[in-house]
Amino acid sequence: MDTPVSTTPLSSLTTVAVVGLGTMGSGIAEVLARAGRTVIGIDLSIQAADQAIVSLEASTARAVRRERITEAERVQILARFRTSTELSAAADADLVIEVVPESYEAKHQVFRELDSIVRADTILATGTNALSVTRLAADSARPERVLGMHFFNPAPAMKLVEVVSSVLTAPTAVAAVTDLAHDLGKEPVAVGDRPGFVADGLLFGYLNQAAAMYEAKYASREDIDAAMRLGCGLPMGPLALLDLIGIDTARTVLDAMYSESHDRLHAPAPILKQLSEAGLTGRKTGRGFYTYDAPGGATVVRDALTPLEAVPLADGREIRRVGVAGSGTMASGIAEVFAKAGYDVVLAARGQEKADTAKSRIHKSLSRSVDKGRMTAQAREETLARITPAGSLDAFADVDLALEAVAEDLAVKQQLFATFDKVCKQGAILATTTSSLPVVACARATSRPQDVIGMHFFNPAPAMKLVEIVRTVLTGDDVHATVRDLTTKIRKHPVDCGDRAGFIVNALLFPYLNNAIKMVQEHYASLDDIDAAMKLGGGYPMGPFELLDVVGLDVSLAIEQVLHREFRDPGLAPAPLLEHLVAAGCLGRKTGRGFREYARR
């Protein structure tokens, strides 16, 4: 008869074996040793075992130099860590954490051998981020003591630990491991057993789409990565992150996710297979999407795909005077950006009063900058003097660039472009700030589609550095060259993309947000746990539900619908929960209730 898992109190999880001393295993061992646990590091490779000791010695020496620990504490930490090349060294462990390569065969072999080595009450944890914990548990002699303990890389720095239960896992084992995670200074999130769990389940779909976007030659690797860093505040671009994770690892995770979900968004992009099979798996080999200075290096070096520092463009047009149509936050923000960069700006709205109100908003924004010491009062007044509010688009007669920032409604934008066509002088560039609508549809509303281009600013425009430059199949080379040059002159970062739904940022961001909603809809994880997982495990500045409530659920739904109509992928269909909340008028912070409730201002 099997011995049940004991109600092991936290204090008894004092000895922990870590099987597999690669980067992740060594990092977990360091976390445990620093938290006062006796750690047995096990690896078949003597070199890996020795390297784990060297790594711990180096990291603790750095901690002493930075005065985070004393030399005496360092000596104690090192004394708590020993290594072995024999799995039998885990015999006295209260907990074993397996971190061998992502292979069922490798992990099964470890668990089978552990069955005959460890005590009946020893908890067995797998560090997998892709494989089924249930399948591993089912082949164990005591499945009730098997669970997942998914750390994130680098383990000493990353706060998130996903504690993964199967239907067989005993609650006492989950409680003991959760308490341990807290004691390690981590933030444990309880999740069920499905490939990718929460963080990787959301992250890898997004990474896969970015790889497919690059493979389709829609945008360059540099522009895709810059767009997601600058447009979303992410710590790394998706292709650079794939190189860091390992392209072969990403392919394994996606294969596991697709085998369960059958969602095309999880079907590994063919380029991941091509790079993996060519041995170009990222930083660890010195080459993946980018080329690095050495295997294991982090410094990107120039290769055949690196753009030249100054790409020669077509001769551009001169831009001295800019017209901005609209009276909302985006319009006033864009007008502020151009005026601060030294351009004369006409800010036109439907009526003089609205235009004056928009200029007043700019005055308040600039005054906040003065209060914070970011600009002088004189610079504020000079900037404001460059902005002329107007109650009619007739004031655009002499502008060199007419840019609309009105409601995200195609009929409204087309009508506006037809007016631009009548009012603006020949040679003026006509631009739309749309985030999801077809730019070419705006262009066709004019008699000069070659002069029309997309300039997608991000909100708030004065703070956000990214501008997506969207050229249609009709946009002139000189128009594109002018707008790219202009974007750098107003101190923004331009990225080039074609005229398709979502461009770069929204095409990658909103499917990720939609998948987060589906997780809640399916009762897989809570709002709070998902938000915590993405902030702590992915380094995201906001969790998906925080972001959705800020963006607005109605805006988010509209973008999801545009993406679904364009790409016809069932996986892009808006989550019903999002549709229901919008129908109920729960639109996020602006209505006081979205996925969460907010105090009314």
C-alpha cells in the first residue's frame, strides 16, 4: 500500500536536491542555498557540477562586493551546496526539483529512478515549462507527490514561480511547495496542468506570431523588436527573447501547446524548425535571429541582415508647417510633439471652441513639464506660440503635412481625407494615425493616393517614442522618405510596416490579450494570477487585464474584430467574455468597471 504524502510543515523542507545543473538548475540551487536550505546539486556531467559551484562562488562574491551579504554569510551559503553525479545522492532530500532537458524520456527516467531512491514522503517537482505534469505523475509510483515548480530565468532575479498541480497531486504537497516559494522570496501562482501554464502559455503564442511576421518579411527583425519595446514597454523584443530562450526550446514548447490546443497560433512557425535544425538556436550557439559575438554571448554583432546606419532614401519633401485634425488627447499630444520640435502647427477641430480647448490641454501638459524641470517657462511659451487653433479644416490650405487623429471609424476618416484632398495644396502629405484600419482605404478617398501614408503614434504621444510608418502599395517613395526623416526630427523612433490590420504592435499585442481573456473565461487562472504572472515572469510593465482596462474594452474588441476579419484565423476570434463585458457597458477605467472595478473620479 502506498504511503500517503505527509502534511510536511515548511520547516522540514530543509534538504532539496536539484537534478540538472544547467543555467536554470544552477540558478535554482543558488536561490535555495541563499534561503538557508541544504542543496544537493546532481548532474551526470562532472563539468556541469563543477561549473555550478563556480557560478555560485562568483555570484556570492559579487553579492559581498555589493554589500548585499557578508563574507561570513557567503561561506555559509557555499557550505550548504554540494554536488554529485549520482542520482542516489537525493536519498535524504525532502524535495527534489528536476530541471533536465525538455524531453519526456529524460524526465521519465529521472522520476522512475527517484521512485526507488527517495523517501515515501519526498515531494517530486518538475521544472518543465511545456510538458504534461499529469503524464509525468501518472508514471510515478506515487503520483500524489508529483507537481510542477516552474521557475523563470534567471532564477535568482525572477520573482515568479508557477506551482502546477495535476488532478493527482495531493493538496498537502502543493501547500508545502507554495510555502517554500514564499520563503524563498518568490511569488507563487497556483495553476493547473496545461502546456505553457500561464506565463509561457501567453508568451509563446506571441513569440510565435512575431517569428511568423518576420518570416513573412512583413517587417525587419530590428523593427519588430523595437516596436514591441517602445510601443509596449517590454524589456526585450520578441525575436531577441527567442534567441535568449533558445529557438529549439521555443519550438518544443509550442509543439506541446499545439498538440493540446490545436490552435494555429501555437503551431510553430516554420522558421523555428529551420533555425533549430540548422543549429542556429540563439545566443547559446552564437546565432539565431541575430548574430552574437560568441556562443553564449549577449552582444549582437553586424551580419548580412543588419541595416546600414544611414540607408539612402528617395529625395524627400520639405515640411515646415503641420496640420493636425482632431480635438482629443491623441490630436493634442501629436500637435505638442511637432510644436516642441520647432514646427508651426495648425490644430483644427469641429469648431473654434473645441480647438481652443485642445490647445489648453497642451498648455497644461507643457506646464507640468515646466513644474518637473523638463523645460523652461520660456520654451513653453515659444512652443504654444507655434500652435494655431482653428475651427475649420480650411486652415490647412498651406500645410505641408495634414495628419488626422479623429475617431477610429473608417467612414469618418474617409470623409476627412476627401476634405483634405479639396483643401490641402498639391504636394502636401496626407497622413492617418489609425491603429487598425486600412490606410489605402483613406488614400482611395483622395485623388492623390501616392501622397497618403500612415503615421501611427502611441498614447500618450509626447511620451511614447514609437511611430509605425505605414506605406500602402500606392504610397510614393518620396512621401515615405519624408515621413521617416520627419519622425526622427521630432525625436521619435520610426519602424516600417505594410498596410495590414494591426501593423506590428497591435497585431502581436491583441491576440496575447485575447488569449489571457480566454484563460479567465475557461476558469484556468484568476485575473490577479495572470497579471502577476506576466509582470513577474515576463517583465511586462502591466498585466493583460490592467492593460485592457486602460486601453478600453470597446477599443480592444474593435481591434480584435479587425484582426479576425483580416486574417480569418479562428484563434483570433474575440473571446466571448470580452464581447459580453462591452455589451454590458463595462469598458474599463473610463466607465469605472471593466475586468475590475474602479473608484469614480
